[in-house]
Amino acid sequence: MWSKLKNALIRSLGVILFAFIPGMAAGSATVGWFMGGVIGVATVFSGIIIYFGVQLAWDANLTEADIEKGFRAAVAKQDNKDVKEAIATSKEEEINWDDFGDDEDPEVQP
């Protein structure tokens, strides 16, 4: 029992480490960097929970191999296209400093 729990906790830490940054990058423009990271992690965990639910419904038991397969399946199905798209979008929306006018204007000088 304890080895299964330890296995799941260590793998959960790995999921958080690998899914937070891409979620942060994808969600920063809409919901903020922190919530984007949380949503990214939650998305991966939803796949793991679904796998565990199916496994429990099928055999009414979770082995360490099932835990390993659930985490591996969730990680393997992640696609980094979203991260690339988020970076491209943020590059397109860079601040155009010309919109702010001339810094040498005497009216804006202190």
C-alpha cells in the first residue's frame, strides 16, 4: 500500500514539473501565468484519473504497474503544439513602442 502511494506521489510531482510550464505559457495571455499552469497540470491529471477509473472498473484493483501505465499514458499523449502556438501568439502581440510617442517631448519630461 505505501509503495503504491509513494509511487503515485513521486510520479505526481513529475507531472507537476513537466506540465506547469507549458500550461503557464499557453494560459498566460488569457487567465494569467499561475492559473494557466494549474490548468495545464489539471489537464494531465484528468487523463490519469480517467485511466485509473477505467482500470478500477475493469479489475477493481490498482497495481503498481497500473499506476505506472496511467502516468506514462497521460504524459505520452501530451502535445507541445499548444506551447509553440502560444509563443507565436505572444510574439505577434509585442508592444509597439512607437504608439507611446516621443520620449524627448518636453511635455512628458520630468
